[in-house]
Amino acid sequence: MDKGWGLTLNSDQVAGFLGNKSAVFGVKLTPRLDCRSYRLIMFPLNSRGGEEKSAAVPSPTAASEQRVVLGEVDFFAEKNMPAVSSVVKTENNSQAEGSNCRELDVNTGLQLVIANTGSDESTVDDETSCDAEDRRAKNELAQLQIELEKMKAENQRLKGMLSQVTSNYSALQMHLMTLMQQQQQISSRTESIQENEETMAEKGRSVVQRQFLELGSKQTGDEQSNSLSKERTLSGSPHNDVELLSQTERIVREESPESEGWGPQKAAKLNNNPIIKPVEQSAEATMRKARVSVRARSEAPMISDGCQWRKYGQKMAKGNPCPRAYYRCTMATGCPVRKQVQRCAEDRTILVTTYEGTHNHPLPPAAMAMASTTSTAANMLLSGSMPSADGLMNPNFLARTILPCSSNMATISASAPFPTVTLDLTQTPNPLQYQRPPPPQFQVPFPQNIATPSGPQVYGQALYNQSRFSGLQMSGQDHNINDSVQFHGQSPQIHQPPPLFGADTLSAATAAITADPNFTAALAAAISSIIGGSQANNNNHRPSPHHNSPSVNTSNSIRTSFPGN
DNA sequence: CGGTTTTGACCCGCGC
DNA sequence: GCGCGGGTCAAAACCG
């Protein structure tokens, strides 16, 4: 087959060699199928140098016993090419002389002398069939290459379109949220003025009393909402806040019915009271609803995230020929964290791992980075659908806050049955990007909580502040950052803001893990940053080699073990 | 022997 | 009501 190289001779040389000055020929050298001999194909050239037709050149009329050396010939070689010393002319049908001569088309009377070759003997039999087969194969190859190029171009075009659509969607969503906030501010002021007038008109009627009455009619016993409402009532524009609260209640209820999702459905059966729902259960159910999907390129059946997982099911999902595997965390009994692992249908080198829930136990360093990333993403996603002191948070802040290095590496699915954040680790961002502070406008969704956000350190603290501020702390278990703090030796009983290294290392780990497409390398970076940053003796956790946990050696590299499925 | 994986059955929500 | 699809259960098989 054609190996992609050929021999080109000077046409004048060829014409002179043939003894016909008026004839101009092009010469091609193509390897034969056996890859040991080569064929020199000559063809007439038109005035523009193009090939006129593919035809064998008649043998030279005046055959000479003496070799005519055309001169040194260079190959346009790309691969393992034998060096060609010269092109000589011999008698018709003469065999190659010497072991370094390779047979060519005997009809042309040309012979190619190839230096530095072995003593392979070339033959001339089945030459015609090989020739036809060569041409067919070359044609097929050329067509395939053309199709490949077309597909590549189409792929690039589609990628560009997708990127544009994604960015447009984000921009539109940002715009919509900004407009909604402005509208709410305006309506808030308007209603505040109206209420003032009402208060003046209806003397003796207490506005605050009316507000609490309305609250009482709309509340469902949710202490969290109640406290939020009271807080809002005190902070101004109460009427609007009540409406906002009821809106948000609808959103939360619609998005997280108790009997849905990965939560134990039997547990849902046990509590059938639709009105009185404990805060813990509600928060837990809401937390379990949020999902964080991580896309990473991996040939392994499962990415190593430092946790121990037990597979409890596998299903064929619609629209994807690859099965979806279900795992639950087995690092602690009753840990609610589960994950789904499935290969991407479009690109099977991409492994999509979807996490849900928050670990209720300390995590090893290897697992902290991913767990914190997913937990933070879930927290912020839920915060985005919950009322806050600033009103509704734009979920796109999440993408940019979690992944300040690239705005299009995180997407939030609004159409999915569950609110899902997708962290795409398959794209290669500029490695310098995540070392720089993120753009200020996307840095912190709650700027009043952060004094001077200036980079990943403050960014990590921002996550901490935000997640505590969101009012969606899981009762009975603190945020993952606190988990990490506990793991680093802090007293589990004392719930206080984590020391600085917790936020620093977490943010660094998060940035590293989300910015590096090589997941294992990113995990190694994250772990090394955690270990190096805290200088704590964290090596007491030695996951059993039986489990799917990475082992950290002294050089902070990651060795993953993936038992086959 | 204990933990994990496999895999068919079952449950449940949802759309028609 | 029925079918479909997602998610989970649980018994059997597997494995170190």
C-alpha cells in the first residue's frame, strides 16, 4: 500500500534519459504490497505539470548497456525509507543487479538502485494484479481521508455551534435573572410605598400583623422558611418577600417531592404527612435531589475519587448503548451518597459520573477534593433555587464560581428531572487560568460576605461563607468543609469556621481538580496540595486495596486500581 | 467467610 | 389503565 511517500524526478532528467527531449514525464515511486519492492510509475505531464493520464511509458528505444545515472534522488520521505542513491537505466527486462537493487517496472526499463537495503529478492510476478490492487487501495484510502477531513470539519463546526449556544444560553439566563431582580426591587419599593399609604389611611391597622397573618396562611410548618421569613420581615419589603417565599416554596416542592429521587422510597412511605415535614427530612430530601455530574476522560470503568463504593445495580439507560452502573458509598454505614457511572454515548472515552448526597463521615484526603467539589456544587445549586438575602441567585454563578477558570466547563441542567450541575473535565483549559483570580463579576455570589475577594483563597472562603449562609446546611451533619476539618484533627464537637487551610486547600484542590482534564493527575495535585498545605498526619487512613481507592505513595503520585467490571 | 458484583425482579413516577 | 424508563432490591455468584 501507499505509505504516503513517493519519488519525484525532474522531468527534464526523465525526458533526457528517455532520449526524447519533447516528452515530459512525471515519475512516481510507490511501494508494492509486500513493502519490499517499489514500482516506478511514469506518466506524461500536461503543460501545467498535471498528470495527463496514467499510462505506462514505452520502453526506451535505444537500450544501452551502460547505465545512465540520473543523479541523486531525494525521497519526500516521512517514514522508514531506504535511501535512494540513484536511478539508472538498464536493458529491457533485465534483472536487478546486486543485492541492493530493487525491481521496478520492467517495462519501463528503469531500475531503482536502493542503497542500504537488505538482500531481499524482489519478484516481478503478479505485478499487474498488485498494481490494480494498489490503485484501488489508494483510491479508497484517499476517499476515506477526504471523508475523515470532512467529518473533522463538521465536528469542529458543531462544537463551535454548541459552545455558542451554551454561551448564549448563559448570557440570556444572566440577563433574565438581572431583569427579575430589578423588577423585584422596583415592585418591592412600589408595594412598600403603597403599604405606607395604606397604613396612613387605615389607622390602627398593623402592617406587621397582616404580614404574619399572611405568613401563617402560607407557611407549612417549615421552620427554615419561617425563620427566613421572619428575618426578611425585619429586613424590609416584607410583602414582596412573602411572595418570593411562596414562589420559592413552590419551586422547592416541585423540584423535590419526597417520594422521588434516589432517596429511600421506603422512608418516604413512612412519613406520609404531606403537611408536617421535619426540617431535617426536607433538607435531606432536597440535598439528595441535587446532583453533580462530572465528565472526565477515562479508559477505566470508574474514575478514582478516593471513596469506597459498592455497586448495587446496573441498567441499560435509554439512548445510550453503554450500561449505567449504580454505586453507593460504603465508607460508613448509612452514608447516603450514591453515584452513577456511565460512558457518554457520543464519546465513549468520556466517563460521566453523577454524584448525589453528602457524606456523613470523615473523608480521606484522596476523597475530599471530589467530595467537596460535588458537595459545594450541590449546595450552591440548591442555594440558587432558594431565597437568600439577595433574592434568587443566578445558577450560572455556580458554574463560574465552582469553575472560575472556564465559564463553559460547568453547565446546569434546568430541564433534567433533578437539578444537576455538570462539571466538564474533558476540555483542556489554559493551565494558567486557574492560577489567576477569577473575573471579579463572577467571583462571589454574595459579595457582602467577602471583604476583598482576590483569588482562589478567598474564593474558597466564599464557598464556605456562601454555603453557611444559604440556610441549607444539612442538619446533623455539617458541610463537607467541616468534614475535612474534622478529618484534619479538629474536634468534631466544635462547630466553628474552619481554619484557613481548610478553605485554601479545598479551593486549590477544587481548582486543580476541575481544571485538569487528566483526572488522576488533578487528583494527585489536589491531594498533594491538601497534604502539603495542612501538614497533617493524614496517612492513617489506608483504604483496603480491595476497594476502588487510590493509594498515595510518598511522592504524592496517584496509583489507581480499577478492578474490571 | 465476608465483601463485592451480577442480574433479574420489583417498585414507582410519568406520559399517553 | 397500561407501558415505559429509572432506580433499587436481593439472591446467587464471584473473589480474595
